[in-house]
Amino acid sequence: MNDASKKYKAQAVQSASREKLLLMLYEAAIKFTKLAIQACNEKNISNRGYNIGRAFDIVNELNNSLNHNVAAEIAKNLEQLYMFVTDQYVQANISGKAKPLEDALKVLEILYSGWLQAVEKIKKDNKVGKPA
């Protein structure tokens, strides 16, 4: 990645709303999980480990950012899903098999879809009461 694209990406992150940052984290976790699956299928141990590590760190950060004081039940359920996903990353890293990564990817994609719908609904609801 060249300097201009690094600066653009850094600016996009710094100026993003909390909701957009959440979606960006999911997108990155999904991307690195897909790359790890590809590396597993190609028997590329180095790339597998690197991409699993990146995805693991992102999901771990999502887990650490949960606020159990607000919507405690949702936070608890998300925590369990994140723990499942990180466990799948560990299993894939140990075994070298793509199946645990595929299972993690399914969970991440479902969560991403749910968050995307929630963010769109919030945007829509915020526009309804405001004058044009």
C-alpha cells in the first residue's frame, strides 16, 4: 500500500462514526478470515498464521469493547459468539484446517449483516424527524 492510500485509510478511520468503525472492524475480520481460509487451502502456513492473527485481534477487540452495563443480555450473547469465533481461530491455527475458519466466517457474516441493518435503521430513523 502506498503512502497516499495509507493516509486515506487513516483519515477514513479517524473521521468515521462509531457505527461505521464497528462495520469496518467486521469487514476487516471477514477479509482476514477469508484470506486465512485461502492460505489453508494453499497450505501456506505463514499467511494462514498472519491472517488468523489479524482476524483474532479484531474479534478480540470487538469482545473487549462490549459494554455489559448497557443491554447486558445482548453483550453476553455477543461475548459468547466472539469467544466461539476466537476458539475457531485457535483450532484452525493448530490443525491447519479451513473448516473452523469457515464456521467463524459464517458467524461473522451473520453478525455483520445484523449490524449493517441496525445502522441503516438508525440512519433512517434519525432522518425521519428532521426537516429537509
